[in-house]
Amino acid sequence: MAKQESLIKLRGKVGDLSFSKHRSRGYEARMKGGVDKARIQTDPKFQRTRENMAEFGTAVSTAKQLRLQLHNLLRTFEDSTMRNRLTSLIHRIQKSDAVNARGARIFLDANSSMLKGFEFNQASSLKMLLGVHLDAVYDRLDGLATLPILEFNPQNDVMLLPGATHMQFTLAAAELSSEDVPPRPVVVKSGFVPLIGVHPMEILQAPLVVADTKVVYLVVGISMYQEVNGEFYPLMNNPYNAMTIVEVDIP
């Protein structure tokens, strides 16, 4: 892979050269090459390649459905690597499919517990921001997701960020779905918690009734704010908001 060192930075194609900008490597140039597409689609030697392409395409579609379902939350919590990391995780879950043949493996509900622990912001985590464990549970009989937030002292238990005056907790309960337009999660938020003084125990609850066969996953987030004249503003360029899939309830 060639790198562009001149002051003239190009993007696009010039003859057999393709110019592009990578977010971490900078401007690059590469020669046109590779195996002909028609050969990949028909040659028996590329059977494994076709199988891998088919499964990866399915992983991309499944990951897109999850992102669509959580779209409103992601604006607050995702980082620039989230899409690729989520697709990679979905791809690994597909590979654990012991039912379908190679090339036709899919995301099975039985394997969805592998979603647990996924961080939507790679630079942060709930444990990093708060020294109190957050353990959400889902009760199928009551159709209720519950997040107990134990008493804590922000001065001791919270990673205090420059400019931050308050924090907020988010609990989302979502039905795992393969529909083109997946059902929206039920989202509840705490009030704005001041980062001074002891915060008493609080319980967040999100009602979500689903069919007995449906998987439910729970997402918990922590975001930081600055209060100015009674208004709460997200910290500018804050890389530390955290959101995690903390539980996956499989029927």
C-alpha cells in the first residue's frame, strides 16, 4: 500500500490507481488488481470465498438492524469503531451456528448471549465511569426490566471529568428482532445526578412485554453533562459516555 506524501492530496481513480483517505493511516494509493468478480462467482476454487462473502453479508444486515433499533441512543454513546466491531461480533455469533451449513449460517437466538458485554464506546465502560456494579435483570412474568443503582458518593465512586457537573443513567429494554423495521426499545432515564453529595439508591424500570419465544436484551448507559443556568449540556467532544449490553434474556 503506497502512501501519498506530497502536498496534493487526491481521492478517486486515475487510470489503474485508486486514491483514498484512511481515518488512521492518512492518504493512500493502490493499484487496481484482484481476481475477476465473475470468476469468484463461478469458479469452484472460490467456493470458500463465496461462502464467507454470503455469511459476512448476512452479518452486515443483522448488525444494521441492531443499529437501526438503537439509533436514537447511539447518537449519545457510539464511537467511530462501533459499526465495524458490532459487525465483527455478529459474524462470530453466526459462526457458532451448529445447525446450518457453511455459507448459510445465521444469527441464532440460542447464541445471542454472546452479545452480552458489548461496549458501544470502546474508549469507555460502565466500570470505568462508576465504581458501583450495575446489574440489570428482566422479569418475563411481569414484563419488566429493572436496574437497581446502589447508593454511591460521586467524589469517591465516579470518574470525575473536567467540566462535568452531573451524570445520567439510561436503561433500555429491547426485543431482539429480524424485522426490516425492528420494534423500538423501551428507554427510561434517571434525573441528572449531581457529582457532589451522596446519591441515594435508585431503581429504574422499563416495561416491555414480548412473546414467550422472543429474546430480550438490556442496555445500560452513563452520560456526563454540564449544568449552566439550569440547563444541562452534554460535554463537548466527550469520549467517555459509556453504553453496554449488560444482559441477554433467552427464553
